[in-house]
Amino acid sequence: MANVLLVEDSPTQAMEMTLLLEAAEHTVVHASNGLAGLKHLTANSPDVVVTDLDMPEMNGLDLVRTLRAEFDHIPSILVTAQGSETLAAEALRCGAASYVPKSRMSDLLVDTVTDVLSVVQADASYAALIQTLQKNVFVFDMPCDFTLIKPLVGLLMQVSRGMDLFPSMDAVRFGIAIEHAVTNAMAHGILRLERAQLPSHHGLLAGESTEVMKERLANPAIQENCVHVEANATKQAFRVAVRDPGPGFDSTRVPLAGDLNEEELSLAATSLNDENSRGLQLMASFADQLMFNDAGNVVTLVKICQETS
């Protein structure tokens, strides 16, 4: 499994998180604050960093910024306490790959680590060939099968990495945004289900289903519906549009991607512990442009590519 660097100043919280991660067969090294975590990173290369936000000497936000600047290949996951939502929103903007509210640590921490690493570890067997690509276009009509989402993201990540479109962790974060966009399209656009009627995000991707899901999927009219995904990768930008057959939603409640101002950060913070808004928040944080059509059933995510020589 994965080598996890856990950065947490509370011995009690650190023990709880360590037990959860080790139960999932991860190897855990604990650092008591951000500076100690950086010392470990200098000598070792973990697969993922799980960090608290509120710590002495170097807090989680500063650690995330340093990881982005000096260890861009290592993803970071925030563990957020009640009252630190604005800081967490800022950390997502600065480079974190995901977050877990402490109130949901027992049921989200291990799944979030697994989901982030699945994007990081996408198969790179075609890397040499993909490096020669100048433009790549994919068009998918995906039935309501959540187990297709990870292979889709893995394929798109191979393309972005092979074409060297953006730094490693930017690719991971954009892959996570795509994953949530397609998941939302299937769950809410095709099945028309509320969050409480669905398994966890991780469970959906693993093929879990609820009784109401099974009933909807047995409906021939629903079986005919698809999520339409168009992905266009060039040396200038990676653009992914996701369209579902649903009625859409009020997209005005989603904060703009990119440089959020203080008012938008405050708005974003109120939704960090809301499971319904979690995917939308990650999409808004990880894409350079996030756009919805007027009906709210087409979302377009754009990642601007790094400058190439």
C-alpha cells in the first residue's frame, strides 16, 4: 500500500489517524509539526502527506505551500477542524489535493487517501508515445457505470503527463476535479438522487450501490441515458466538458475557480463540511476555469498549460 507522512501536533489525533491508516495496510510515519515534516521529506519520499492545518512552528497551510514549491510530485491531504474552513479553502487554492473534515475522519480519511493516490498512480506505459502528441481529443458517451470513472481519469492523466502539459501535482488535482464532475453527472444528472441516497464518493467509484440506486438503474429509460464527456488536450490548455441529461442546478452558488477573493473564500468555507458541496468545491479549486451552461447540466473545466519552450 502507500507510505504516508502524517503531520499532526496532537498525539491523540495522530494515534487515531495512524490506526485508521495502518488498518488499511498503509505505512505511517508521524511528524509533530510542519518543520519536522519537512525534515522527513528532505530525507525520504512518501507517497502522500496527510496534514493538520492548525499547528505550531509551521502550520498546514505553510506546509502545503512548501510542498507545492519543493516537492510537487507528493500530494497533500488536509485534515480540517471546525472553525478552520477559510484556511482550508486557501490551502486547496495553494496546492492541496483534497481535504477531510475531522468530524468525518473515521469514514473519509482512508478513502480519500486511496482516491488521491489512484489518480497519482495512473498507468504511464504509453508515456514515450504520448510525448509526441500535439493535440488529443476524446469523446465519450458513458452509461451510468461509476466503475468507468477511474479508468477515464487514468487515461486523461496519461495524456496530460505524456504531453507534459502541467506540473505533476496540477495534473493530479485536475484529475480529481474531472473525477468529481463525472461522478456528479451520473449521480445527480442521470439517477436524480440526493447525497443521502448514495454511497460515499469512494464507494460509488468502487461499484457500491444502494437499494434506490438499483431501482433507478433497473429503469429502461434511465439505462438509455449517458454522460457525454469531451476532452480536448493541446499544448495551450486541457479542456473537459461534461454534459448530463438532468435538469441541472443553480450554479451561482459555486465559487469561481482560480484566484478567489476574500468574499468568495468565505463563501467557499461554509461548504467545506457539506458532503453535497465537497466535489463542487474541489472542482472550483483545482480548475483554472470552471463554467456552467445556463441550465446547469453542462460543466466545463479548463486547465491552462505550463509554458513550453
